[in-house]
Amino acid sequence: MVVASTRWSVYAGGALFLAGVVAVALLGVIAETLLTVLGIPTAYTLVLLPAPSAVLGGIVWWAVVERRGAVDYLSGGAAGVLTVLLTVGCWTLLVALVYGPGVILILETLLVIAVATAVTTPFGAVVLLPVIYARRRIHDGSASEPRSAVE
């Protein structure tokens, strides 16, 4: 049987991936341009760009929420925002590896990074709040009795 903290980390990663799909759809041309610049087929934009958030989201959830035992809304929001920043950072690092670190200092590149961060950060801040709510309500240790609101 899978440990509860691992299961909830997978749920958080899945939720962040789905939110990433919506954010990438909103970014539209910017997202497709990134893949074009990297030489990746744009047909997979909605899957490839948010993919790191699924893995990073699970890891960050585990580190920020499960490991610390901080099952509260602030920790959930922080985990989401941190995941967004790490995901944008991963793609920024990939661009820097392909074209050299100097490309990151170009004004247009900085603008694209800023827009991507500004669009996706609100998603990260709120997407894990329902996961936190569910985590607080579902007691994983025994039968099906819910946790109290104080725990």
C-alpha cells in the first residue's frame, strides 16, 4: 500500500499539472514560441510545458507540506507558488543551456519570463488549496472519520 504522504504528493503534482495546462493554454503564442525556439514540436505544447510541474509539484508538496506536517492553507499556497517558480526556472535553464546564459539577459527574454511567471503564479497560489482542504478532511490513518478543523 502507498503511504498517505506519497499519495497526496501525487495528487498535488497532478493538480499542478492540470493547472499548468490551463496556464499554458492562456499563454498561447508565448508557449508555442518557447517550444519552437528549443526545436520541440509545438503539437505537444499543452503536455510538455507543464510536465515539470507534475514532478516538481509532488516533490515540493512533500517537502513543504507532508515532511513538515504543515497541512495548512499557507503551506499549500507556498508549495504551489514555489512549484511555479521552479517550473519556469527549469524552462529558463533549458533555454540558457541551449543558447547560452547571455540570452537570459536580453530584454525580450526577461519580458517573456516575467509574463510567464505573472500568468502562472496565481494558478500555483490557489490550485493546491482544494488539495489541502481534502487532505485536512480525509483521515488517512484509520477508518473514514474526518479530521477535525483544529488538526
